[in-house]
Amino acid sequence: MIEAVWHRRAYVLPQDVYEVAADVLRSRLIVNDASLYLLLDNENAPYKTETELINHLIKELLEGVALP
């Protein structure tokens, strides 16, 4: 992991994984068309773009993870 190398460690800590998780998930998540239609059809939707929706989902996922 880049975080472990950056800190000159030969091992990875849970915090290292957590630090890069958002960037990794952002490149892996795909929002289906139905979700995008909900965004486009609802002018009161809290998220106006796919990026805002994905960022919100990632934040919610990571907040639910307790580091050991």
C-alpha cells in the first residue's frame, strides 16, 4: 500500500487502507441508470450529479466501518 511505503513501513495498518478507500471505491462504483433518473427527475434531490451521489455513498460506507 502506498500509505505504508510513504511512511517507510513494510506492513500495512488498517488506517492505511481507510485512507485510500474513498479513492479506490470512487473508481469502482457504478451508479445504475435508475438512480441517475431519480437524480434527474427530482429537482429537490440532494445530489445533483452522479459524483455528489457517489461521494455521499462512500462517506456513508466509511462512517459505518470501525477501525480495529
